[in-house]
Amino acid sequence: MFYKVAADPLFAPPGLKLVKEIMSDAHNEHESAIKTPKQLVAAVIGFFAVTIIGIILLVQFVTSTKLTGAGSNSQAPEEVASRIAPVADTGYTLKDANAPKVLQTGEAIYTSTCAACHGAGVAGAPKFGDAGAWGARIAQGYDTVVQHALGGLRAMPAKGGNPDLDDVEVARAVVYMANSSGGKFKEPAVPAAPTAPAAEPQK
Ligand code: HEC
């Protein structure tokens, strides 16, 4: 006679559990998040996608042309030259502190120093080109006006606030401003330089 074996799960009577099943029941709380074949396929594909993207990015990084350091040509003379070009440019000249001072034109001084106030008439400064505001000041005469520019006058700072300016430069700026505002001052003469060589000829 042939009896069905109870160990065969297909033929196990209901209510009877195999030892194996009982053990897996006990571990239910450690179940994987992946429960269906679909989820498994998605997880595998996702893992490969992340890995492949990572490899692609790494390859791009390694083969990029902006490599520095060992293995690159970053120390090649041409590379160095191209990096220092902004300051090594032929148009860039270091200022020699001992060189005779080249006096700037009145217009240059006006633009760099005086225009801050005189351009828009800040703090009651006579505005550039405003003949009405300059008329009475010009009438004081060249010497007085220049003296005020050099030494200051109320809200007007001495030398326009830039003590590095040469007296002649300030005087030129005064003449430039006054003559652009109805005045007829003469360009100040450059005093003979005490030490040769003199400043470059001015235009
Ligand atoms: C911080 C603002 C300021 C700057 C910068 C400045 N000025 Fe003035 N300046 C004034 C003011 C304000 C007055 C009017 C002063 C007053 O009469 O009370 C004035 C007046 C003057 C006058 C007329 C003086 C007079 O006798 O009436 C001259 C000339 C002058 N400035 C020249 C210059 C020159 C040249 C520079 C640049 C080197 C310069 N200023 C830069 C504010 C400025």
C-alpha cells in the first residue's frame, strides 16, 4: 500500500506546518523590501544604472582636459605662459617708485579725484560746466581758487582728499574745471624739476 508522505508540502494536511515554514515565520520581521519579481528586476536595473552613471562620470573626470598636477602638461612652458598672461602681458608695466613723477593732466586728475563731488555738485560743490556756480569763484582770481583747492575750503577737502597729488596737478584740475565752466585761467607752468631728468613732456 502507498501512503502519502506528510513531508511533501503539497500533500501536507491543513494545519500541519513544516519545520522550515515555522522557522521562516519566525523571521518575518527581517523580510526584504523586495517582495515581487518585478521589484527585484527594478532593483537590479537601478543598481546597474547608478553604477554605470558613476563610471561614466569618473571617466569624464579623468579624461577632462583641465588636469593639473602629475601626468598633465600643466607645467609646460606654454601652459604656464597662458596662465600668467593676465599679469605678464606686454602692456603691463610695473611702476618704478623711484622714477620721476609724471604729472597727470588736469582732465585726468578731475576724472579720478574731483569728479566724485564736482561731477554732480555733491555737498554744495560747484558743478562741472556750471558757469553760474563757478562765476563768483573764478572771480576770486586764480591764486585764491587754487589755494582753496590745495588747502581745502569748508566741505572741500585739501587736494580733493588725495594728498598724493602734486600741487601742479591740483592746479591743472582747477584750471580744467574752471575753464570748462566759463573761466579763462592759464595752465600752470611746471616748476623746473629740482632733479634731472624732468618729467616727460606734457601735451
Ligand atoms: C569730497 C568732495 C569734493 C572733492 C573730491 C573735490 N571737491 Fe572741490 N569742492 C567741494 C565743495 C563742497 C566745494 C565748495 C566749498 C565751499 O565753497 O563751501 C568745492 C569747491 C572747490 C573749488 C572752489 C574753491 C573756491 O575758492 O571757491 C575748487 C577750485 C575746487 N573745489 C577744486 C577741486 C579740485 C581740483 C578737486 C580734485 C583734485 C576737488 N575740488 C575735489 C567738494 C569736493
